[in-house]
Amino acid sequence: TYEWLFYSNTSTNIVREMPFQIMDATERASITADLSALNKKLKAEGATEEEIAVARANYFENRQLWGDVFQELYSVKNPSEKLQNIADKVKNGICKPNSR
């Protein structure tokens, strides 16, 4: 088990701690298969790179894989304002200070 630490932009204080674990190979393979099917479906529907990134982020959010959510949301080279707003909402929701 590891700890993911979030720091304030204005200080070195930790504002949130989230434990996480590295997943096993079986779970990772299942997710890889799911994402491959999702990508294939969305591409067949003519989805944009940004729409695919949002769909993948939603997939990870439903599984509370927050690092992967961020990776998807920030993977688009020229994100629209809408995508930037989605990323900000996720960041603000995740980075709320822990109640200590």
C-alpha cells in the first residue's frame, strides 16, 4: 500500500492523503480489455480524441482509479475549455483537504 499526497499550491502543507495499491495482473488485464473495447466502440462511432479521453476518464473514475483519471484528462494535447473545466472539477473534488 502506498500514499498519494496532495500539497497546497501556496505552501508545503499536505492537504490530502489517499492510500492506493498496485493492482494485480488479472485486474490489469481485465481493465486493458475493457479499454480496448471502449476505444474500438468510440472510434467506430467517430469520437474525437477528447471524447475518448473523457470516456476513459469516466471508466477509471467509476473504479476510483484517480491517477488514471488525471492521466486521461491531461493526455489531450490541445484540450477544449470544457475538458479543462472537467479536469479542474475532478482536481478540486479530489484535492479537498482531509478532515483531521
